[in-house]
Amino acid sequence: MAKYDILFPFLGAGVGGSHIATFRLGKALNEQFGLRSVVLCVAGSRVAQEAVKYGLDAAGTGEPAVSRNNPLYDLTRVLRRTSLLRRLGGSDSIVHTNDIEATQSWGPCAKLAGMKLVYQHQSLNRNVLPNRITLAFPDAFIAVSDACLRNLSYVDQGKITKVHYCYSVAGVDRAAARRRVLSDCGAPEEAILLGFVGNFWNRKRPHFFLDAASVIAAREPRAYFLMFGRAGENTQEDLEAYARKIGVRERVRFMGFRSPPEENIAALDLLLAPAINEPFGLAPVESLLLGTPYVVTGDAGHLESAERWGGGLIAPKEASPAEFAETALSVLGGRVSPALTPARRAEIAAELSPRVQAETVLGIYRRLAPRA
């Protein structure tokens, strides 16, 4: 059977921004350089479905969908995982993991299979012994932001390369995206659409978003608030109940997980991203490339991208929901217009193009396995 050049293992069944970033990379590696990638995941999961949408193959691991495995369970799966890696890849194949949980489960197997391991660090993990042990396995590290670089202070710094995510918003029709979203959410044509884009994890602060929405709704009767994402530590039912409690439920629309994410952002008049401890964040950068202004909390990766490229406003990390809302209202009221010019957006799009990311990552692969 044909062998794959890159093997991307994942554990759970749900999809988030880091998955989309991986699938974009795999697609670019194939289109630009002819490398074949396979996503190892729970058979039939949303991860598998999304990988196929991006032109990648998916192979079932025969394992249940979990966020992190017990190390004892990992021991029982070593032989099967190693056999699967050898069956799908060759000695020059790269195993590329995208979170510390998959690295724990698949890193030792990659080494037993005689393959090089690249870990893409796109989270802010605790500096604890289990994580330090897990990160002794990778042959190379990719950090997606300065915040992620700092979070890897305890590994060999010579093995780390900073590589931003890639983005491609060419061909996105904002008017068509808006029409689809308006139709799906039942908002009137004259509605002002403000969005939350991300799964409902505590660090994304979905309750903070709703609190800010209640302030904006009291001042702007045309405002509707769209929440794109799926359950994390908070469920949709939790957030619906909270929106009802604070009196803003009638203006909030829960849109679920919709792919591709750039179509969701293209439909918005303003993106609100109140997350803290965000490793980098896809949504604000997609927003600035599309010409959709944004308001972010000035922390971690969101602060880095906003300061580097602009395109939106930064609310202080300590801002209250009312203060965050006031920043948003300054955009809605036309007092501030942070969106970038088309020429500047084109420059940033070239800097963050799939080809640029794929070239850099391919250089890392070839340092480890020259025939990759």
C-alpha cells in the first residue's frame, strides 16, 4: 500500500481551531509540495469528516473519543499504535502532533516506529512533571506565538521554530455569507451582527460575551449576537439559560459548529473575542484579513496578533463586560474605524499564506528526515 509522508494523530471527536489549522497545513503541503498526509482519529468523527473536506485522508484508530488518555491505557495501546504508524508511514515519515494529549499517546509510538516526531505547540500548558516527560519525546517543536514560545521554556530552545498559522480567505463572498447567516438565524436584514467564534471553553469567556451583549443590546436595538461553536466546559443549554437570566436571549443566536470558519466571520459586522490565555487565535486574524473589525481582550496571543497587524481594537485584560461593550460600541457608532485597507490586508495575507507556512514546516521536516 502507498505510504503517507505526514501522520497527524488526534484523540477526541470534536473539532476546534487547532484542527482547522492542521488541516490547512496538510492541504498546503500536498498542493504546494506533493506531500501526502493522513489524519489518525476516531473513525466517523467530526475530525475525520473535516479532514476529508480539506482533501486529507483519515484513518480510524479504533479508539474511543477522549480528551486525554490515562498513561496506563496508553501502555496497552503501544504495540497497536506503533503497528498502525508503520503500516501507514515509512522510515522518512513524520508524525506531527498538535496537542500535548496526542503527544503523550502517540509520541513514544512514533519513536518506536523509527519516525521523527514534530510537536506543534498551540496551547498554554502547565509546567508540571507529566507534561515535561511528554515533551522529552519530540525531535522538533513548532510554536505558533510568542506566548507559546514562553510556555516552552523548559525544552531545548534550539529545537523550537516559531511558525504562524496560515490563512486563505480568497474567494470568500461577504455579502453571500451574510445572506446565508441571516437566513439561518432569522435576524432581520437590517440587523447588526456581532459574533463569538470559538468553542465554549471557560478561557474563551462565553459568559463575558453575553454580559457585554446585554450592555450593547440596551444601546443598539439592531444588534444581534451570534455564537458559533460547540460545547466545551459550558454547554449551549448553560449559555441559553444565562442569556435568558440577563434578559438578552431574544437577541442571541446559537449557530453551532459551522465550517469553514472564515464564512462565519465574513458574515459579521463586528467580531467580539474576549478570550484570555489564548495561545494565538485564528478568528481575529481571519477577521482582519476579511475586513471585519474586531474587539479582543489584550492578553496572550490575541494581544500579539492585534499589536502586530491591527485591524481591530484592544480592550484591557482587566476590562469589565461593560467596558468591553463600550469599546465595541465605539466601532458600531462610527467613532473608530479600525478595519485595514484592502492593500494592507493583501500584504498580511501574503505573509500568512499557506505556501509560506508550508515552506517553513517542510524545512523543519527535511532537517529531521532529508527525504521527507
